[in-house]
Amino acid sequence: MTRDYPQARARMVETQLRRRGLRDARVLEAFLRVPRHRFVDPALDGEAYADRALPIGFGQTISQPYMVALMTCALAPERHDRVLEVGTGSGYQAAILSRLVHTVFTIERIAPLAERARALFRELDLTNVIERVGDGSIGWISYAPYQGIIVTAGAPEIPPSLLAQLADGGRLVVPAGSRANQSLLVVTRRGEHYERREETACVFVPLLGKEGWGDD
Ligand code: SAM
């Protein structure tokens, strides 16, 4: 059966995002356009637009659409921004961001996931996404500073390298807390000062690496 994906996306945007208070028109438009079903296992096709996270292999997940949208809104993306994403996973969050900012730099520590995402970026012609395999807990110094940094895995505390790689006025969105549950933090850099607010409670897979939970 061929599914009506545009209709599934429109329903997802209306019921899961807009009705829950996410109203940024550019962000909602990106969710209407990006084919989420391409970022999930074909065996889970029927669930691609469901209101939940889904497994993507290697013990990792593609986050629930609402959480991706909430984090995207918290990042307050602007057209000229250069954004760093830590935790490429399926590539879905990077694809959403690619429609909203100038360039997305994304790092994934699990090589086969990074390779799958890279192939998808090519197929979908997302030429402003640059990816690599590595430990994103220490950021990606070559392209710093970034107007936005988004971490899609849970950290024990805010990685100092990511704070250092944030541009003045830039925003860092990062889940931080215990391994079992975290708070979604939004940090804005003002010169050498960092303003911090808590957005919501959340549960993410752990951020591993040097400034994460260490390497398992
Ligand atoms: N943003 C992803 C998406 O749209 O599908 C969801 C990412 S998943 C919740 C978290 C990802 O972070 C996993 O793929 C995991 O391998 C990755 N990760 C964990 N620690 C990392 C690190 N230090 N550097 C890079 N990636 C890391």
C-alpha cells in the first residue's frame, strides 16, 4: 500500500506540534517538507509519523517529532546561522535544520549510522549538511564558533567545549542530568556570561565521549 505521506505529515504537524503550542511558521513548514519516513527503517514505515521515538539500530533512536520540534524552536534558528548538531543518528534533525539555517555541521560517533545519514543527505540533495564521524562531546573546533549548537543525547553536565564554541548571542540546546532522565537546557552566550533556562524534562540516550559519560 502506498501511504499518503504529505497527509501524514500535515496531521503530525497539526496534532502533535501546533496544538501543543509550537507555532513558529518556518519550523512547522520544515516539518511539513522533510520526509520523516525516509529516516526510519522501512519495516517501521507505518509508524514514521507516530507520536513517539523509534529505534534506528545500534541501540539508538530517532526522537519523537514533538521533541525534535521543541528543540528546534528552542534553538531559535535564523537563516544565516551555522549550527552544530551532536548526535546525527538517523539524520532527521539535521534535515529539519538544513531548511532553516545556512549550514549544518553534524557529528555522529557510530560510523554505520553516519554513513546511512550521509547517503540520505545526498539522495535528498541536502547540500548544506556537512557530517563526520567522531566524538561530538568536544564539539567540532574547525568550524567554530556556531550561532547554534544542539545536542541530541543526554549529557552528565554541559560540555565546556560546547560552551567555548558558541558564538556571542548563540544558543546551546542540551539535555543534561542523570543517565535515566534529564532537563532540556537552553544556554545563551552573552560575552563571557551564559544565561541558562530549563525548557522541560526529557529522556535521551546517553552522550558518550570525553565530555559525556565516557566511552562505554
Ligand atoms: N538527532 C538524531 C536524529 O534526528 O535521528 C537522534 C539522535 S539519537 C537520540 C542520539 C545520537 O547521539 C545517537 O546516534 C548516538 O550514537 C549519538 N551520540 C552519543 N554520543 C555521541 C558523541 N559523543 N558524539 C557524537 N554522537 C554521539
